[in-house]
Amino acid sequence: MSDLEFASISPYDDEEAVAALKRLSRHPALPAITKYLFPDLPANTLSSMLSSVKNIDDFQTTVMSKVVSAVVDATSSGFTYEGVGNIAGDRKFLAMSNHRDIILDPALTQWTLFNEGLPMTEICVGSNLVTSRTFEDLLRSNRMIKVIRGISARELYLSSQLLSRYIRMVITSGKASVWIAQREGRTKNGLDVSEQGILKMFDLSGTGDFKNDFKALNIVPMSISYEYEPCDSRKAREILIKQMTGSYTKKENEDLHSILTGIRQWKGGIHLCIGKPISDVEIIRASWYEKNDRYQAIRRCVDRHIIDGYKLWKTNYMGYDLMTGTDRFAEMYTPEDLAAFKEYTEHKIGKLEKRLDRDALRDIFWHIYGNPVVAKLETW
């Protein structure tokens, strides 16, 4: 397999990235972005940083690490992580992560690896986010693997084969590890569930030996948890509209709006858990099943690890008690916490269209926060 075969989906190489970042350095929005991220620095700071980048590693070290650090400092009460020992060896891995924020989930994973002196991963990103040359330059310079979306069933199958071959190639060759979300699109309702189709996609490039094919990928489940869910009210709105009409159609630039909202919104505490790799025993047990049931078994393993690693915050316990009308977890928060969370709820849903039912929005909103508790209870 040649590099040319994967040219349409693979990240930029160093030469392409340097050229792309020079183009980005001239973008007219950079002074405003600089002012937001680095208010004490000159307006041309980001432009100068981008134009002087020497390669992709340099870009992630001198630019992206500082950008993520600034976002964490400005919009959270702190970021913690655990489980680095599970990936500290030389073996490359396939990180399967829950997906709560479009940009921050993979960005915080990369920042963790950077802080620990570990090689950063390549990142699977949907082509729906590549809405312009600017976004393509930014994402592919950040080691983005393009996942093609919005195509016919036949095209999707061929694209999935290509993606599967690329992921397997970079991992088994030792070139790089790969990050991928457990599902297409973010979790909207607070329940982290992997899509079976993603597991089947991984195996499209296999030899037909289920056990060895999945062992070779070294799947590492990851769980990211936000005290305040990114885009919480927008997710509640989408769920309600889908319940009302049977479908939800995104507006033009809605993904961009979600990206910016997720970055700017106050997130409280953030925690990343890097789980233990799916074990040989778990893969062997899955292989005892027939056909699609094998992938379901692997999916259940991944989901269990992700749910186990998810950190529950006060907001989750309050969401659960509010949505169930109980005080089951009242010892996990104070009356003042509960009053503040109710006020936060009303503030967020109050910004949505008046035509949308407030009681329904409120219930969905609380389920977004409470459902991770439900998931934990089902695995305890």
C-alpha cells in the first residue's frame, strides 16, 4: 500500500503542513482569536507562530499545546487525567473515545500525551467538519484522518475499506496511534454507546482471523467527562425537535457554531480516563459468537470500559435526582448546589426558541446530565 493510495484521507506531511499553516497565518480572523486566547499578547502573535512553524511536531508543540492550555485555563476549573500507564509502552494503539465535544475531546487527549512526553495520535474527523480550505488546512496539519460522510452506500463501503486499511497500516507498522470516537457524531443524551458499524469497519481490513485482527489493533477505551456538558442546551434542543418532527436537519455552519460554543462555554472540571486495552481474553470470548454477534460483544466490552472510566460530577447526580424526582444521591451535593443547578438549567434553556416546550426541554436537559449515572448503575 503506497502513500498515494491514502492521499485523500491521510494527514498532511510536514511539507504540506508548513505550506498550509503559512496560508492560515494570513487569515483575517487571527487577531480576534489571538485576543480571545492570549489577551495579554500582541494581536499578531498567532500569525507569527503559524508562519514560523517548521513541521507538524513543531506546530503541535509551539502552537496547539498553548491554544489548548489557554482554553482550559479560561473555560474550566481544571483538567485531570489518569491511566497514562496503560499506553506508556512502545506499542501503538487505537483509542476509542466517548464523544462529548467536537474539538476538545481529541484535543485534550493530545494535550495529555504531549504533557506526558508521549507521541500524539492521528485523529479521525468527519469530512462534514471540513467545510473550507481553512478548516482542512488546520485539521490535516493536526494529524487529521478524514472520515468521508454524506455519500452513497456503495461509496461508503469503499471509503470504509480504505479507512480501515489506513488505520490498520499506521498502527501495525508502528507509524502512529489513532484516535477515533466510539460513534458518528457526539453523544447527545448522555449515554455513551459505541456504534457496531465502527467495529465492523475496523475488521474490513483484517485477514479473516477475528482474534488476531482485533488483537493487532490494541483498542484502548478512553472516557472524557465534563462537569458542564459542552453545548448542553443545544443538544437538548436537537433531541426535542427530533422527538417533535421525527428528524433534525442541521443548518448551514451549525457544526462550526457547535465547535465555537464548545470551546468558549464554561466546562467546570474536566477529566480524561485512559482505560486498559481490550484484553486478549475479551477478544477470545467475543470470537465465540457468530457473525455480527462478535462485533456486539466487542462493542459491549468497549462501552463497559468507557462507562467505568467516566467520572461523575455533582451535576450528574443532581441531574439524576431531578429527572427521577428523587433524592437518591442527595449526599453528593448541597441544597445550594441544587438551587444553583436549577438556575443554570433555566438560564440555558431560556436562550432557546420560545416555541419549544419548557417542561420537555428541562426534562431532556436533566437527562443529559443524569443519564451517565443511569449507565453506571447498570454496570455496577
